Amino acid sequence: MRTAKLFSSCGEIVFDTLTGEVIQKLTKYDDVNLIVWVNIVEWKQRYPGEDVAAGHDILDFGLWYIDKEDLTTGYDPPREDWRVFRTCCRRRSS
């Protein structure tokens, strides 16, 4: 198993880079949603050739979660506004 971290202002998530399964969630807050899976398939299609284990912002990934209050499941897609910003910043630094 190869693991990587996603970072956010609330903490970080450690996930399996082959399956997307969340191994550990380190957070500052006891939020409502329990993130269980990272959509690495969509991310790899969006950024072919980039290393998913290089340490990325959580906003760049879609996430499957379980709502702790009613135990329903859901999906939060990646933030397209973040992706535009990310792409713009990388072009400027090249």
C-alpha cells in the first residue's frame, strides 16, 4: 500500500493512492461528514502524468463521505474554482 496526504485548512487526510480509501483523517474539527474515499480516478484523468502522492489540496479531489448524523452517503465533487486557480498559478511559476 502506498499512502499520500491531502491538505486543507481543517487538517489532512491520509489515503491509499491505489484505491482512494481513506486510512486516517487528522482534523481540527469534529465535522459532520466522515470522508471515506478520495476520487483518484477522476483526478488522474484530469491531471495525467502527475503524481497523486505528491501532496495536494483537498479541494482538488472529489470525496465520498458518510454523514455522521443520519448515516447517508454523499459525494462532494472537486472545486472547479480551485482547479482554475491551481492551473493559473502553475503556469505563472513555469
